[in-house]
Amino acid sequence: MRYKLTPNHFALLAFIVYSLVFMAYTWPLMWNFSTHFIGKPLTGDSSTYVWNIWHFRYAIMQGSNPFTTDMLFYPDGTSLVMHAYTPIAGIINLPLNQPILALNIVLYLSFIFSGLGTFYLLKHFNINPFLCIIGGFIFSFFPYKTAHLLEHFNLELTACIPYFILYFFKTFALQPGRFLPVFVSGENFIYLIIICILSLLSDYYYSIYLFYFTILLLVINFSYPRVANWSLKRKLFIGIGVLIVGHFIVRGLAISGIDDKGALWWTPDMASLFVPSSRYWLFRNTNWLSIFEQQYFRYPESVEFILFPGFCLFILVIIFWLFRKKNPIILTDLMKHIGIAGIIFLLCCFPVVVVLGRKLFYSIFGLIYYIPFLNNVRTPSRYILMAVLLILPVLLAGIQPLLSKYKHFKWIFAGIVFLAFVEFWPIQYPLISEGNVPRVYKELATKSEGAILPIPFGLRDGTEEIGRFNTNHYFYQTFHEHPIIGGYISRLSKANKLQINHSSTALELLHLMNGDTLNSATKNNIDLPIKYIVIEPASISRFEPYFDHIMTQQPMIKTRVDDYLLYEIRK
């Protein structure tokens, strides 16, 4: 008797595959799961997320609102509502009280359920279970995801996206030519609401993407029966007209100086869609890739310009296109609609069409970056995530008949899968642990209450930096638990920026950081509400004379802790 695999067996197989891939791609993280996290020890955003998780529980235990803080930007504090706060991880940490462990649990589960959600979404379209497993792997581990794993953990929380789309289709039925869908399932609607809540607790970026997807799908469903009957000439005429009008509208908005939250600056070069990154094992030590990144990425060190989805996907697109006539592909209207939506999300990556450094024209899709509130979702390259997810069902549905029709195609497809596994493999990630925390911050944990002024000093958000604030202070604060002057947040408020102008000490420090020389008539007292000053080794030569001068007028104790200087103000 032949044993038959059930859908649950395939789901279990998918779970095992995704778990093994996560362990392999993040090695040796699994062996240090509660003590280490991925990130650059001195730079990058990784420490921010450990702080997020720590602060959420800290605020709850203090009986305060976890979505505001005065632990940064002390004493005024700031809101965390538009910050990449990942409260879902903070909630998991409530019983654990281990921020690093909570972070790694959330990341692991997100990769697993991103893959499983895609598996079930593809299964909803009657795609072969093995292809569903491969599709889940591609969505969960393609380069956008593994690149951002170096520092943007909020962007790894993609598990709700495929589940939202799946349960939207289970909850509503679309009728061609009609805008509003038909409600068909109350039970699935409850699941859909739960998914929406989990999405909001994960990352607001993806919640807005799901909003865009819903509106876009309804518009496509409404207009497709009408547009499909247009002649090719009419389609070309209207398409070119939209491109021309869109160029002048968006260009006019850009020239006018209306705030686009920096979105147009962050537009990736379209060539990067076809060029792999040197951050991956298969392409490491490739000089021409490094030269390309240096020449055509506005900020080469940033992962935001990595748009390449993988050669495996391009091969699937080519196969889909070449066999479309020999092997007529039967796609439902719904699959066509989500495929069109995927292409539109891809076009959203390019509010400015730039090819090899040349700005060709402004795209009509640049308008979304001028919509108030929604333009907080301001990094164009991140739309590639939705494009890949929505194009996958169409590609796999088109390729599925080839597996049974052509005897040797299974081996070709196996080679494509192997290529995907190899080319998605990132260079080994650096890990951060308690051992990266300088001793001076551990000693501060034993000292009495009082705010810390870290030197270098400054304020940062995603678009602006005043002075310099090192992100490693996020991780350090989880040890010493003292408020900090300055900080780094996703969106700085005007009040945060004005805070510096109210302090002559802060202004003097910024002058010193800019290389200016202060005259001998500098202030005799510090007018910031602080008790401790910590100067990092690279800044000692510039700032030690300044604070030594203040010591002659204001009682302070100066201590050297390893390579750091610690000043403690006596009152």
C-alpha cells in the first residue's frame, strides 16, 4: 500500500526546511540564541531593537505608557508611535525578561511563518505542494530579507503579509467589474482582524502595504473588465499619457520643495534590480560588484539599495515567458489581478527612474510619497517585498504544468532551487553580545540615578542627523538604565530638534564636534540636566580640555575606565 502525504505532512516538511535554512543562514546564532544577536557592534540599527524590547517591558513595569519615553531625548522625551518599535517582540519579552532571547524568537518565528503563510497562500491557488514549499522559501529568504537582517529587524516581521492576503480571499469574494467585495465568511473575518492587529504590532510599514494591496486589488478588479477590452493602440496612448503627466506633476512637487520624507533621494538605481550584492557568499570578493555599489548607490553602506531578487526568479520569469504559447497557462482572474498588483508594487520602487546613475524621468508612482502620513513609508526599495510575493503565484502556476509535461524539467527546476539556496546565502553575520558593552557602562549600572551625556552627542532620525549619536548606546542603556541626552528615533519631532537650541552647552558641543575651536570664554557651568558624561576614546582629545575647563568652576569627578573618560557631576 502506497503511503499518501497529506497537506499537514507538507506543512511539517516546510516547517523543517525553513527552520534548517534559518539555522544555516544565521549560523552560529542558534548556538548563542539567548546571549547574542545579529548586528554591527559599533554601528547599525540592530541595538535599537534590543532597546525596543527592553523598553517596552521597562515601561510596563514602571506603570508608564510604553509608546512614549524619556529614557532618550531626556528630559523632554519623545513618542515611539512612528518609531520602528516592534511591540510584538516587547509583548513576548514581558514574561521572559530577556530582550535578546525575545528578539531571536520573534525573528525565527517570523521567517518560519512567512514561509508557511506563503505555502498556504500558494496552496489556496491549487499549486503543487512541493512548489508551495519552494515559493515559501523564496519569499521568506530572498535577498531583501536576508540583507535587512543585518540591522532592520522590523522589516523581517513579514509573517502577517501572506496570511492577510490568504484570509482576505477567504473572507471576501471579488466580482469582476464591481469595486466592493462580497462578504462570505464571518469566521475568517475574525482571523483577518487578528492578523491586522498582529501586523500593526509588528511594523507599520507592512500594515500600510497591506492597505495599499487591498485598495489596489479592488481597483484592478473594478477596472480590469473594462481595460481588457481596449485596443492596444488605446492602451499605449493612455499609458504614455499617464507617464508624461506623472513626470511633470511629480517633478513639480519635487522642485516646489514639498516634503517627500527623503523618498526620492532613497530611490534605487533600476540597474540594481538585476545586479546581485557583494554581501552574499556566492558573490563575495567580487570587485566589479563593489565598484558598482560605490558608483551607483547614493549610500553604498546601506542595505536599502539592494533590490536584486535573485537569478532564480529571473530564470522562472524567462521560462514562464518562453513556454506561454507551447503550454497555454490557465490563470484565474484573481491570479491575474494579484500579478498586476505585483508589477505595480515593483514600479513603486522607482519614484524616479534612474538607470546607471542617469535620472531619466519622474514616475507617476512618486505621488504616493507626497500623501501626508502615508509618506512616512518613504523607502521605495522596500516595495520589492510585495512585488516578489504577488508575482510568485503567477510564476509557479505557469511553471507547474511543465513538471508533468516535460520529463527532464524536474531536474532543471531542482537546479533552479539549488541556485536559489546558494545565491540567497548571506555572508556570515557579525554577532553582538554583552561582551561588546564597555566596562564604563556596566559600572554606571551600579551608580545612583542621573542622566548621561554621551560624547559624541547628537540627535538622529531616518532623514536627519544633528551632531552624532552612536546607536550602540541603545544596547548599553539596557544595562545601565540611566536616561540619555540625545538619541536616535525613526521620526524626530520639531520639539526634539528645538531642544538643542535651548542649551548653550549643547550648541558648544556641536561646534566642537564640527571641528570648530571655542574661545576661552566658554561657559563655566553645564546647563543640561545630567549627572554623568561619558567620552568615547576617539573623542577624548577634542572634548577632554573642554570638560576639564568646566571642572575648574563646577565640582566634577573625572575617572578613566579603560579607554573611556567618565565625569560625574557633584551637586
